[in-house]
Amino acid sequence: MSFGTCTRERELADALRAGHWPHAAAQELRAHVTACNACSQRVLLAQAFRRERAMASSEPRLESPGVLWWRAQLRRRNAAIQRISRPLLGAQVFAVAVALVAAVAFLISQVRNSAGWFAWIADAPRALHLEALVPESLQNATGAALLVGCLLAVVAIAGGFAAFASSDKH
């Protein structure tokens, strides 16, 4: 493709630059472009570039690099916080479970051994007349231990709910 070989090339370039091609161009210039290989190639290239420019300008603009960097840093920080908090949550759940099991085991052993300083727990259902709420089959020492264990479970669940409600992730 060699430009500069045609005498009407400058006139064609001006018409293309001004946006007059092909509708506002003179009839003899249009006839010349059909006959001249160099001018027809220039028109073809100009139309291809104009079409590509129109397509590129219709595409959405990207955000500034600063905004993209800030969002990437925010995502990275949030992912790191989430990655760190997973094991902590698992450790907290494990610690609560171990504490509950230890508390229930301790209470059961104290009720079975009927230690004098801890004997009031075994007598608590009778002193509070809770035996009306407990079936007769559970009104012995095992039933009292079961009742105390259930009460401790309710307290532990309420404590877990209170801890969840006071956290900032809800």
C-alpha cells in the first residue's frame, strides 16, 4: 500500500478528515476513488479506523487505578481477617465445648459423691419444689444431675447467644 502516488490523495484525505466522505464528497472524487487503488485503500482504512473508534468509545470506561487498588487492598484485608478469624472461632467453640463437658462431669461427680459443700445443688430442686415439674422417674440423684446438666446447658447456650449478639459480625 503506497500513499502519495495519486494527485487527488490530499483532497480525499481532507474529505475523510472532515467527515464528508462519501455523502458530501464531489461525484468526480467518488468516481476517482472507485478507479484509483491507492485512494480506495485509504478510504477502506479510514472507514475501518472510524468504525473501531466508534466501537471503542461505546465500551464502558474503566475506573481509575487508585480506586481499583483501594478495592483490591480492601478485599485482601477482609480475606486476611476472615482467614484469621476462622481458627479463632473454632478454638472458641472447642473451648466452650470442653468447659461444658468439664462442668457437667464435675457436677455429676459432686452429686454422686454428695460432697457436703456441694450438697445444696442436689437439694435445690426439692427446696424450690421443682419436683412438680420433673417426672417421678427422674426425681432421684441421677435425675437431679440430669436436671442440673440441662440447666447448665441452657445457661451455656444463652451465654453463647449473648457472645454472638455482642460481636460485630451479625
